[in-house]
Amino acid sequence: MKLYSLSVLYKGEPKAVLLKAAYDVSSFSFFQRSSVQEFMTFTSQLIVERSAKGSRASVKEQEYLCHVYVRNDSLAGVVIADSEYPSRVAFTLLEKNPREADPMSKVQAELDETKIILHNTMESLLERGEKLDDLVSKSEVLGTQSKAFYKTARKQNSCCAVM
């Protein structure tokens, strides 16, 4: 049971465009790897071009089984695996949101969101801290000025005697 390729394509008119693909060609000899990868890319594009929007299908090509799912918005996914790979698992992989398909990636996404929120909170706290520092320095200056005003006023008033 082996998964060889996972591809995301856009079903354009007249050709399908490969957006991203991942290949596992480690089970092939070094000299065959590039031609096997080209074969998988070509087969993926051909299957997507011949599939209708909103459809899913499994196609046997040589000893490989190609599972394709084309969404209504023209985004398509293709899984190329051996014949032992369960088609249910392949279509689950193609149809689900990646966050929902893998519990670890869901937890990682939640951690990333929490990190962003925490970072924003820390930034706002630092900004408040800077504003508090400004207020403290201004209040110290104001306190010094008020003492100076008090002393000056006391000196001014001490020269005059009240009768």
C-alpha cells in the first residue's frame, strides 16, 4: 500500500494547470525517478482535463490507481497510489479540508492562531507600558514644576506683610 503522488490542479480551458504536487518516487531507481514523475504529472493533468466539474472518479493506469476529485470551482486534486491503497482514504484526503483531515495539523493551526493572538496582546501591553512610562515622566515634570511654582509663590507672598 503506497501513495506515490498528491497533486492540486486548476481545471482551466482548454488545459489543466498544475498548482502544486508532492511525489514519493523513492521506490524507483534513481534513473527512473524523473520519467516516473513526468508520467504522474502528465497523467494527473490528462485525468483532470477529461473529468467533469463536481465529479470524482478512480482510473486505473498501468499498475497505478489514480483518484481524482474536481470541485465545482475548477479546483482539482489527484492521488496516484498502488492498487492496494483504499479509495475511501484517497477521496477523504482529496475532499476534506487539510485542517480537518489530520488532527495534528488541526492542533497546529489552533496553536498558530493562539500564538498570533498572544503576540498581538503582548504588543498592545508593551504599547500601554510605553504610554504609562510617558505619563509617569510627565507627572514627575509636573510635580517638579508645581513645587517650583509653590516656592516662587511663597517667596513672592513673604515680602508683603498683612496688616
